[in-house]
Amino acid sequence: MVYLVLRLLVIALLIYQLLTGNYENAFLCILTLLLLIIPSFVQVTFKIELPTTLEIIILCFIFAAEILGEINEFYLVFPFWDTVLHTMNGFLAAAIGFSLVDLLNRSEKLVFQLSPLFTAIVAFCFSMSIGVIWEFFEFAMDQFLGFDMQKDTVVQAISSVRLNPEGLNVPIRLDGIQDVVVNGQALGLGGYLDIGLIDTMEDLFVNFVGALIFSTIGYFYVKHRGKGSIIRRFVPQRKRADRDFLEIVKEEMEEEEKTEG
């Protein structure tokens, strides 16, 4: 139902953008429609089942980033929008990294089993790597195509070695910065313009938070081998036809015991 509603909203917006001649936003709508297919494509291609909760989060993340963030300019209307999405990205990327290791752990073709701690560490590192690669992408777009994906931040104080009048490797603290002058013209910003560094570090930090949360959840999931209904809502599994028969029976017996209890 969530997939259907989001898809209809995007199609309606696509038609509106075409009628108004905004072809760049129309392209974003088409891209969003393709991205919304990814969860289903992954399930069919790799024969895994995405829990409903995780799939809904992925679909809402795509819609929030492309439609609400880009086309409806939520990134400007709500300053926290980008932070929330980067936190979700850290969470989702950790889920992907964790599921890759966990599915390999359950494979009969492997002759070794990875510990819960190692699995959680791999998921965390995978998520952070995705976050770093994305920041590389934003930096490249800004440098070579003149975009502004790494948003500017206005600050009133900086520390800089370059401004040391004696040329020493000692930072000089400048407080109370009121404005920036570019080509002899004051911009009226009310402070110094940081061009992307603070935004990048904030994005990586919230990505760290999201990755840490899921890695912690994943650790207890592997340690207790899937016990706990909340944890299982975020961890993909092999399709039932491809899973071991005894494993399926064991899970069904556990569910029956919980119901009877």
C-alpha cells in the first residue's frame, strides 16, 4: 500500500512537472520511480525477503530525499531535513551491510561462521564507507559541475594557522565575525561562510549514529539468533523456498511457543 501511494504521488507530480515545462524536476520524478522499484528488484534477483518495516523505511527515504527534499525544497524549508536523511542513510546502509554478512553466515557453502561482534563491525564499516563515498560524490559535483551539494554554513568564529601574523604553526582565534567581503562587496551574512566542511562532518557524524544504532541491533540479533520480533523487522532473510527446512520448522515452533505463552 505504501509503495502504491508513493508511486501514484510521484506519477501525479511527474505529469504536473511536464505540463509546467519543468523538465529537470520531471527527470527527478522518473528517477524516483526507478528507485522505488529497487526493493522489489533486489528481492526477486537475490531471492531474499525484505521485512515490511525495512522496506517501508527504504521507500519513504527515497520519496523524502528526491520528491520532498529536492523538488519541494524541504532541504531549505527545514534545516534538519538533510540531517534526518543522512541518519536514515547510515541506518539503512548498515542494514544492507549486516544482511550481506548474515546471509553468508547462514549459507551452507561456507565452512566458517563469523561472530556476532565481527558481523556488527562489518555492518558499521560498510555503512560508514557508503557515507564517505557519498560525500566524495557531493564534493566532485561541487568542484567539477558547480553544484552546491555540500551546503554552506555561517559561523561567527574560526581558528586558523594561516592568519597567524608571525607565520607560526599556531592557530589564531577570530571571534565575533560579523560579515564576509567578496570582491569588495559585503554579503551581509552575519558571519564567516564555511563552504561545506561543517556540513560534510555533520553528515558523517549522523551517518555514524545511524550505523551504530543498527549495528548494535544486529549484534544482539545474531547473538540470540533472530529472537525478538523488533529486531527481525529490520533484517532481510532468504526466501522461504531457499532456506533450510529445519530452520523454517524451528522458527515456526518458536512462534507457536510465543503465541501459546
